[in-house]
Amino acid sequence: MPGPGLLSAAVALNVLTLNVWGLPAIGFLVPSPMRAERMTAICEVLREQAALPALEGWDVILLQEVWTAEDRTTLKNCGYTHSVDLENTQRALDSGLMILSRFPLREGKKLVFSEQASGDQAVSTGEAFTTKSALIAEVELAADQHVLVANTHLTSFYTRDEANDAFLVTRRVQWRQLVQWTLQNRRTQAGSPQPVILGGDFNFGPGFAQWREMDSSLGTWSQAPGAEAACTICPPNLMHSENEGKVDHLVGLSGLSAVSGQTEFTGTFTIPRPASFQAPYSDHFGYSTVFRLD
């Protein structure tokens, strides 16, 4: 049953965002080690969550860096009945975005940002080979109750130094396009703007230059209590030696309040062969948030 202060599952959602770190191998270059094993392990966790009642388990999953068709097939078959996957199969790397849900998903749409990373650093970091985008879909909670969910992965950061961030302008343009596009697709529902959940890997967070622009770009918005103090790219994740902050976010708009939140996938799983060892699920932790309508 929902905890104190929560409404029923028909008007509340438990949402997860997770960057799965799914870059494909290119010859002898393996930028995302143990990818197949990690996707299988992530799938097992998703299957466990999907088997839980609504709100107790994750209801909607926003995934980033699901770059390969193989991984998308794997993650679509992890207990969640509905999915939105609008990848361009003609591209070696497209958006890497997916939405999974225990509730029906309607009106899936994709936005390819007009501003993409370019220049020598974009080539050397691999940013030039991806198509940074956004997905939206309506989560159908009831016949007359739909929540618009947006999932994105903005161009990455490679320095916290604003003056030397080669992609700061690119990321700012992408963010503004994302917000404008999402709100343009928000319908009027029962005489009020449709509730919106905006999430994914923003590649900025508290302490970043762009974070100071959140209020001016979003207006009134909500994130989980304590979310700013959390981190998603930091120890004890074995892929990080220092705290690089929280770049994976879930925010509520249009009367949708974030009630609680926590980091997810913070542990490891066992790879038994050739020698048993513990591996992280991704180079990011996930983050989940329970939202309710005010």
C-alpha cells in the first residue's frame, strides 16, 4: 500500500532513470567493459521490480546509452509490458534512449537536438558519433489520467571548469530545446496542464553552471527531498575515484510533486567466470523518485 501522504497508484508513479553505459565494442576497443553481463544483471533487477506492486517497484524506467539493438532487445524483455524505442536502425549509434513502463505508453515521439557536439574534442571523446535526443510518451494511468514523461541524454561534460567546457553552449541549447519541446507536447487535462516528469542524464547538476538556470527555464518544478546532496557518478562505484556529482535527474512539473527519492544500482553483481569477481552495473548509479499529484 502507498505510504502516508501518497495517493493511489492511479495518480502516483515510481520512476527510475539509469544510464546503462552501453557503448559497443569497436574492434579491440572496448569502452564499456562487461556490457553483455551488465545488461543481463540490470535486466534481472528490472524483472524483480516489475513483479512488485505499483509504487513498491518502479513503474516507469528511463534508460540512456542503450546503444545496441541487442541490448535494447534484452532490456525490453525484463518484465515491463510497454516500451518506447524510436532508434534509427540505419545509424551505428543513435540516441540510446528507451522508456519502459508497467502502464500503457501512448504518443511516443522523438526529438533530435538541432545542436550537436562538434570539433576535435567531439571526435576524440566520441560525442560526434552519437545523436543526442529526447523521447516523450504519455503514461496512461487511467482512461482520464495521463502523465507526460520525457527522457533525455544531453552532451557530456569533460570538465567542471565552466570557462573551459567546450560543450557548455551545446548543452544549454539542447536543454532549452528539450524543455520547449516537452511543454509544447503537454496537453490540457481536466482543465489544467498535463502533469510532466522530465528525467534522464542531463550531464549537469548542483554546482554546474547550468543548474543555476533551472528555475528560469522550468518555472515551478519539484525534485525529491535530498536529491541535490546525492551523487550518481562517484564512489563506491568502482568506475570512479572521486565524487563527480549528480547528473541523473527526475523532476516534476505541472502540479506533480516529488515525494521521495534515492540512488539505485549502488551495489555490484557477481561475474562467476573466468574468475569470480564483483562488477558495477554501470558507470552511473541510477536514481528513483516517487511522484504524486498535488
